Amino acid sequence: MNFFTELRTETEINHFIQSRRLTFIYISKNNCSVCHSLYPQVHSVMQEFPEIKLGSIVIDNYLMLAGQWSIYTAPVLILFVDGKEYLREARYVPIDSFRKKVQRIYENF
């Protein structure tokens, strides 16, 4: 089973993104009901793609990063390929559509 690694420092985040060909980060905020309700659905989807390394960030702790990555809402789901942002979904994410997008990318890489 593939679990989310909680990323706590900017160094950890950067190392995480560069550590594998496919990495995924789930960005949430404290006290965000959408973040908490979407997380188990995203976790379930990501179990279908075992080669994708999973990470999570509570963006309240990294306001500078929020500005650098243009994160204005939560949750934000970002899939990186070779360290580059390849897919971004935010706030209300249709889970079936998200699954199909991730699957297309996964199959190509």
C-alpha cells in the first residue's frame, strides 16, 4: 500500500519532488472541510498507481511556498514528472476525471 509522506521543510519538499520520476503532492490547509473529505478519495485513486511517490503538505506552514507555487485555495493536487509540474487540480476535483488524467500520464511514463 502506498502512503503519503508528510513533508515538513522546503528541503524535504524539493528532495521529494526530485527523488523519483513520478511524484504527487496533496496540498491542504488546516480547518479545510473539502481538504479532509477529498483526501481519502484521492488516496484511494493513488493506490492504483504504485510507482507514484506520494507526499502531503499543510500549506498553512509554508506561506512562502504558497506564493512560489501560486496556491490560492485548497486542496491542490499536483503531479510532477521528472521534477516538473505536469498536472494540477484544485478545490473541487471530480475524482473520476482526476483518475483518468493520472492514468494517462502514468501509462506514458
